[in-house]
Amino acid sequence: MRAVRCWCDELVAAENDQRLVEVLRDHVSEAHPDEGRTDDDLRERVAAEAEEPEEKPPWAY
Ligand SMILES: [Zn+2]
């Protein structure tokens, strides 16, 4: 499991980094499409910030 915080502080999670980019893209296009985030932005953020949550976090329930 991998997790990353969006620019708006929302935490999104997926099974791997590639999926994480897709999930983050879905979230961004739904929550704040006006920010004009590109795939490069998303990939960069996942590469820089994604981490393996140590235990099952509250949002996974
Ligand atoms: Zn967001």
C-alpha cells in the first residue's frame, strides 16, 4: 500500500505508485480541477512524497 497527500492535504492511497498517480489524478480532477495539475506534477509529487503507511490508517476502513 502506498499513500500520498494531495496539495489540498487530502490523503489518497493505492496499491502501488503507478496506481497512486491515477488515484491522485482522479481526486484532483474531482476536487480542484482548476489548479491545472499535469501528469508530470502528479508523478513528481508521488515520487517525492509517497510513502508506505506503517499500519492500516483510518481512511482504509
Ligand atoms: Zn486535493
